[in-house]
Amino acid sequence: MSISSVGFIGLGSMGQGIATNLLKGTSQLRVYNRSKEKTRSLVEQGAVAVEDASDVVEPGGVVFTMLSDDAALRSVVFDSVNFIKRLAPGGIHVSLSTISPDTAREMSEYHDRHGVRFLSAPVIGRPDRAAAGTLFVLLAGRSEAKAAVSPLLERISQRIFDFGEEPWLSNIAKLAFNFNIAAAIEIMAESFTLAEKNGIPRQKMAELLSETLFSSVVYRGYGDHVARHAYDPAGFRLVLGWKDIRLMLQIAAESATPLPIGSLLRDRLLSAIAKGRGELDWSALALGASEDANVPA
Amino acid sequence: MSISSVGFIGLGSMGQGIATNLLKGTSQLRVYNRSKEKTRSLVEQGAVAVEDASDVVEPGGVVFTMLSDDAALRSVVFDSVNFIKRLAPGGIHVSLSTISPDTAREMSEYHDRHGVRFLSAPVIGRPDRAAAGTLFVLLAGRSEAKAAVSPLLERISQRIFDFGEEPWLSNIAKLAFNFNIAAAIEIMAESFTLAEKNGIPRQKMAELLSETLFSSVVYRGYGDHVARHAYDPAGFRLVLGWKDIRLMLQIAAESATPLPIGSLLRDRLLSAIAKGRGELDWSALALGASEDANVPA
Amino acid sequence: MSISSVGFIGLGSMGQGIATNLLKGTSQLRVYNRSKEKTRSLVEQGAVAVEDASDVVEPGGVVFTMLSDDAALRSVVFDSVNFIKRLAPGGIHVSLSTISPDTAREMSEYHDRHGVRFLSAPVIGRPDRAAAGTLFVLLAGRSEAKAAVSPLLERISQRIFDFGEEPWLSNIAKLAFNFNIAAAIEIMAESFTLAEKNGIPRQKMAELLSETLFSSVVYRGYGDHVARHAYDPAGFRLVLGWKDIRLMLQIAAESATPLPIGSLLRDRLLSAIAKGRGELDWSALALGASEDANVPA
Amino acid sequence: MSISSVGFIGLGSMGQGIATNLLKGTSQLRVYNRSKEKTRSLVEQGAVAVEDASDVVEPGGVVFTMLSDDAALRSVVFDSVNFIKRLAPGGIHVSLSTISPDTAREMSEYHDRHGVRFLSAPVIGRPDRAAAGTLFVLLAGRSEAKAAVSPLLERISQRIFDFGEEPWLSNIAKLAFNFNIAAAIEIMAESFTLAEKNGIPRQKMAELLSETLFSSVVYRGYGDHVARHAYDPAGFRLVLGWKDIRLMLQIAAESATPLPIGSLLRDRLLSAIAKGRGELDWSALALGASEDANVPA
């Protein structure tokens, strides 16, 4: 299966880096963004900006979308029938956005009905990794479509994790991944608070974890923020974190999976929202442990 | 402050490696172990085995103890007055054992009264790191004593973390560290179970964590065990894990620190004990999440 | 405000008793039920059975609905425009069903737009109380409408609790009430299990509660079932209990209210469903505490 | 088995009422209290005050103790050998105090060794019930001793619950009973907070529970306090409530019984203590739910 053309929709902070990496070594990349000025840098590097989202797409081609949420993706795909019509037959839509498993399932069925392949490929990493081409891709969908886009995905990532044939599974994996981050924030918050109340500096405890057996991006990065109670500006807003945990708990409910730490995070995040912290970084859920113990943050 | 002599008590699987590393570059090391045959290897390398624990010690010297629990340490220190008498004046006792903060405090006061310095120096790492001299040391006690033993500790570890002047603080830090491990086991258990119930293999989820932003000894090691439900043989027995969590919760209660994840782990470990899993590895607490969700392990 | 006519829709086990009590002292009661045979007993007592739900209704009249769930109520109200058209202007719809606050809000707005009053009046009590006219009514909606139907509600209940002007508030109160029942089941389960593991019979512990300071319908009734692990046949099916707790948690999320016991019940109920207990009485959530402690039920 | 004489030790607010009821119909009651002035009222009614605790006791007699805690009871029983010597042989010691199961067990063994019967008989009820003779007694110990003291216990209580032959079981039952009270406080706190955040007055929700299916002393009494956030003065101080929950969790740990609501209460009470609420009524644990939801109390 060879790819005749490549399109990219959604040039936010993540999309810019990803599209730039796709552009290198592609004969042609057509790009679209709602506010047109964001296409400038890519055009200077050789991309072609189009006027309508559907125009980035053509039969047998591949279109990548990197949009902010379910609603934005739905708008691109469903608002005009042109999008799916122009992809068919044989086109592939690679959705890089973090969307709900339900939307992924609905997308998948809709594309199938039109003879188009839908791949769900949410990524792990922030804009710096997107620019460096060192994201992690969580890929799921039909095998032949995955094989076809692999060379493209390799340009934007350091590693591709394959979650099978059903597109929404990679979205579930992404939610479960984020669940682990939120849980790491909470456990650090609890253990730093315990240390602090006994006369051990929070930073010392963070160091003990992140420079020994927990040495990893999450424990180093969030460990530092939680130790210093540095939640502003937000890397990932708490309201968005809550949205992900809420979606995950919904999946858990549908699959009858009790998740006591998930439940705890639910209550921590709701409390943070009740206290007006929705726009802080989601690691601000760590304030709960400090407040429970009556330690000033 | 120079060190006139060095003694070592407790040649279990950890002590063997540590004493061997101390021996390299020490003019003389006197060693003691309750069952004498464990001294053989060290004697072959040049150590001197003594008949009584007190005999490893002399005034102004340093004695290391690496014993299995509070009771074993108390027996060495309190059963014969010779131990403290022979260390005084000016000797230093470095306790490498994982003991309770209360015992550390009692040891500290007792040594102080006799003009001897007590340092609490529990370590992170298993026998392979002890043998390789790449342990992590959590050190606390009087500064001049810490300075005096630093050259020795550097031979056995890759890094020393200083927890201040009060010896028991390093024991509290060790408990808080283990709390993080147990919590990581539980959160992996929950997220792997969620994945599994939705058709994603546990191993796949473990990989996604341990080969991306959670890449660390704990997530790789325990991630693999929890994914495969491989809890036998035990690296660290569940009953010992429960002892540590119990001690930590006691410290939490004394310092009025609510710890909801600590409470959850308490219930998970008690349930595992009720189900006869006390001799399995403590990562067997992960079975709780599977059973709650009615997934066969 | 005087009432010109009274209609009743929904003659299940609750509706039969309620309608019978309304009939006493009403000049005329028109009744409707999907399966017509359930109207027989009421017709024998003087009620008039009609062919279509809308026919029980007339302008300025009062219609009571007692339906199994949101969907059944929506079907009656929304499927045919006749229902609302025949009530207007000035009619009153008293919804006795346990429906979601969202549906109650939607109903309220829809009725308002048509000049009809919607009252939400979920009840507490089982069929025996419905027959005896000793239900408790949780009433909410516009004051003048509440005043108008009070004489009717007094015939079916021993007490009316007024939750104000907004109809959905009585539905929220009902969910919060059921939350208390589920929590009482869980706390009894935990304390009976603790007793049992220490050699005190569960029944003994149930007696100690329900015959001293907890003497009440809930502790006597559920206490006995939980003590004997008697969950079949179901008085209230676990899947329905889960629906209520789920709705309550949704309200909690929308109002940013953390509810740790609510979260615990969520996990207990999901676990029970995972174990195939959805058709048992919802007090079967008590099995969780026994299983955690490895006590055979 | 007939009783030759009756003694009473401990004339606090509970002891006064109980001793007064015992005095009615007893030929002679010897009383002792550490501060002598508290014996006056009883002496005026015919009791004999003695100078030393041991003097209330004589062989074959029955002595009741109603002391504030384990330490006070231990002091009376263990500080002077006279206490047990004067009871032997054949005497009975009825301990009405709320003590730990461990102390009850130790007492039982000590009395057994001296040929004296120890009965554990903690009571439910506050001073008003003690004065009215309407307490509930949780009785455990040897059958013949229980039979012998039953006529006396009937004078002070409306009901005796028999927990078998092992004295400490009634202490465990008392702890499990108090656990239910604390849990009822928490669940009311959560549901009142949910109501409040949705515009339903807390008092309204309290009424809905305590005047329908939860109508009982606990829900009426604590419901009112929690609804009004009225925690001062304390009926039962929070630090004492914490002591009971702590003892219960210890029993739970020893019997490998996970208790998630127990764990939650642990964290709520520790948080309340951290916030300086130890001297308030233990229903002040309800403030946690309000603070989590950011609702002013």
C-alpha cells in the first residue's frame, strides 16, 4: 500500500512540531488550520496551505488530525460530507488527538461505512517532544493501514506502541496512562506531606525518589512541581485532567472495573475544582494532601 | 576525625556484599555473624572473624550493623553492656538495617548517654547492588560522625542522601520510600486490570509505562511482575511489606497526617494476608484489583 | 385552586396501592396502564379505565404518573403531544417516579413552556406502604401547585417533605436518601465482618445496632439481611441501586462535591456486578467486605 | 450463687447514676471515688464511702468499676495487690468501663489466676440514661458469673446483650458499635453537603432521614448536630473517638479484616486533629466533607 498524498489538520503547539517532522522527506504536505496564520511557518518550509479542511484530503491519501478535543474533531469530520467523500476510497485518517473511546468508536464505524480506514494514534509527549520527533505513539486500527502509515509515524516519534485492531483501544490505553500520572502525583503528595510533617523537606523526598529507583520523566518532573507546590502556569490544566479521569471512570464503569485509586483521584480533582483550581496544572491535586494534614502550601 | 578500626555485624545476603566492599581498602575489618560459617568468605579475603559481637568494636572505632529487624539489633546492642562500653568514648555505630523510627530514636538516646554516636543509614537496593557497591544510603545523625564515615559509605554506595541530624528521620524516609513502591504496585494493578477488561493485554500496558515516561527500576521490575501475576518466589515478603506500611501509618497517626493511599494499601495488604498470601512477594497485593473486577489471575 | 379531575398512569405494584388510596374520596379517577389487565381491580372499585395515556388527562386536572424509569416517563410525556396539550392550560402533572434530576429538569421546562405545572414527588416506601397510604413524599415544584395537590398527597402518605420550588431538588434528595441506605449496608457489612472474624455472630451485632441507638426501619431490615447474607429475592435490584448511585455521583461531579463513601459504594457495586450479582438485592454489596476478609458468606 | 456484698468504684457522671440505681434495693453498697466529695450524694442515700478502693471489695462479693480509661482501671486493679486478694475467692469484678480488648484480656487472665471472675460490661448510653437506669449493657464472661450479676445489671439497664464467655468480646462489640456511629456521622456529612451544594438545606436532609426510615437516636441526635455544624460543647470528644477508632483498626489488623470505611474515618479524624479539633465533639469529623467541597461551615 503506497501513499499518494499527505494532509495535516490542526496546527496548534503539538501539530506544528508534528507536521514539520512529517514535511521532511514528504514530497508534498497539504496543511489546514482554522486560524490561517498558523500555517505560515510550514508554508515557508514547503507545505501547501489549503482553504478548507477537506482540501487537505484526497482518495488513497493519508490525513492526520491533531485537534483539541472530541468536539473539534467531530466538527472537521462530520460538519461537511466532503471530508469523508474525498478520502474514499482507500484513504486513511490518523487521529492523533486525545479523544474519548466513544468518539473513536463512532469515528471508526463512520469511516468503515465509507470505505476509509480510521486509525487512532494519540501521542504521549509535550510540544518539545513533538518538535524533536520523539513522541510516543499509541496506535490502533486495521493492520494494513497501520503498516502503510508506519514510515510516517516513525518520523514523528521514537516509538510506536501497537494496541491492536480496534481504534478506541489506544484511547483507552492513553486514559489509563494518564491515570498513572495522576496517581503518581497523589502518592508523591501524600509521601511528601508525611515527610514534611516529620521534619524532612519535601524536596529531599522528591530527590530520594527521582534519583533512585523511580528515576523517570514523571517522577522527576511532577516530583519537582509537587515538592515546590508549583502549579502555575499549567502544563496540563486540571479541568482537562478531570475530563480524562472522568472518561476513564466511565470506561471502568462500563467494564465493571472497580478502581479505588481512580475514585480517590475523582474526589481530589472535584475538591480542587470546588476550590477554584481548575486552571492550575493538574498536579495541584496535590494540595489536597497538604490541606488534609493542615500544612500550609 | 580519623577512624581507628572497623567492625561489621550481620553477614546475611546484604551484609556479605557490603562487608566485602568495606574490606577493600580497609587495613583491617573485624566481622561477626551469629552463625559463624557465614564469615568464611570474608576471612578468606582478609577479614578477622571474632567470637562475640562486642569484639568487633573498639573505642573510637566504627561498627556497622546489618540485621534483619528491630529485635535482632536490640539484642546485639542491649543484651550485653559490652557493646556500648567497648565503643565508648568516641565510637560510631552505623545502623544499616531497616528498623522502626522508634527503635532508631531509642538507639540514638542510648548511644548519646554513653558518648557514642549513632547513625541511622538504611539502604535502598537488593543483594546484587550490595555486592556491586551501588546501594543508595539514607543517612541521618550528627554531622561530624557522618563526615567521618562518609569515605566508608562511599565504598558501598553510589549515592548518599543526607536526612539531617536526627537518626530516625532516615528511617521515616525509608518507610515513605517503600510507601511509594507499594502505591506504584497498586496503581499498576488497577490500570492493568482496566486495560485487561477492555481487551488490552496487561503486559502491553506495563510496557507502555515502563518504556516511556515511567521508565525506572520500580516500574520496569514491578510492572513486569504485576503484569504476569508473578509473585513467587518473593523478593520482599508481603508480611514484611505490611510491617513497613503499618509502621508508616503509625508515624502518620502520630504526626496527624491523613494518607488515603496509605489506608487503601493497609486494606489491600490485610486482605492479602487474610487470603494466605503473606509469604508471596508484596506485589501480590495486586491480586486485589483483579479479584474486585472478577478477572482470573 | 380547585381540581377538576384526577388521572393516574402506571399501575405497577406501587401504583396500584397509590391509585387505590386516591380513589377513596375522589368523585372520579381515570386510570391508564400499558397492560390493561392491571386496571381491573381499580375499575371494580369505581375508577374509569381509558384507552390512551392522554385520555386520563384534562385541562385544569391533575395527573399522577408512577412509572418504572426515565424512559417510561419520557415515552408517556413526549411520544404524543396530546399529553401536554390536554393538560394545558392550568393542569398539574405530579411525577411520583424515581427519575433522574436531569429528566426532572427537562420535564419541568417542557411543562412550563405549555403552561402546565410539573411537580416532582418521588416517594419513600415499598408496596406495603403504598397500599397502606403511609408513604413519605418528597415534593418539589411551584407553591400554588403543591398547595393544590396536597389534599391528594395526604391520602397516600403519612408525611410530605417540601424541597422547594425546583422540581429536580426532590429527585436529588431521593438520590441522597438512597445513598444513605447503601452506606448503611456497607458499614453494617464491615462491622459485622469484623465481629465475625473475632468470634461474635453477625446476627448479634445486627441486634446490638437495631435494638439500641440505631433502631429504625433501615437498620432493622437491612441489618437482618446483611447478617444472614440473604440477598435473594431482591427487594431492590442491585443494578437499579447502581443506577441511583451513578446518578448521584453525576450530580456530585456537576456540583464539585467529593464523596468518599459514594466512591467506595461505586467500587463495591461495580465489583458486585462484575461478579454477576446485579439481579440480587442491592444489599449484596455487603459481600465485598466478607470477601476482602476471606470469610465465607 | 448469691451475692454477699456490692461495691462500686468510679463516681463520675456515668458512675453516679449507675451506683444510685444499684443502691435501690441493695442492703448495702460501698462506694469509692478518688476525689471523695463525689461520694456525698450516694452516702446521703445510704451508701457507705470507704477510704481505699480495695475496701469496697470482699470475698464472694461483686465490685463494679466505671473508670475513665484503661490506665485508671489498671491503676485500681494492679497498683495494690489488695484489690484482687480481697475479692478472692469467688468474687466478681464487673468492668463497666470502655476499655481496650487487650486490657480486658489481660484483666481476665489476671483475675482467673486468682480465682476471681472478671466480666466485661461496657455500656451504651450517656449520663441521662445512666441516671434513668435505661442503659444498654454489652456483657461477656463466664456464664455463672453473668447469671449471678444479672439482677444487678437489670437495675441499671433496659437491656443486656450477651457476647459470650470471653470478656474482651463485649469490648470489641462496643468498638464496632462506635464505628457505626462514626460512619453514620460521615455519611450524613457527605449527603448533607451534596444536598447543600445543590440548594437543599442541610437541616431538610437531616429531617428526611431521621423522620422516615432512619428514625433512631443516632440519626436524630447526630443528624441535628451535623446539620447545624454544632460541635461544641463535646458530648464525646474527638480525641476519644479517635482512640476508639484506632483500637478498632488495631483489632481489624490483628484479625486481617480490611475496613475501607474504617480507613476513611481514620483519615477524617487525623485531619480533624491536625486542624485543632480534638476537643470538639467527634461529629466535627463532618467538617471534612464540607471543606473538601469548599462549603463554608
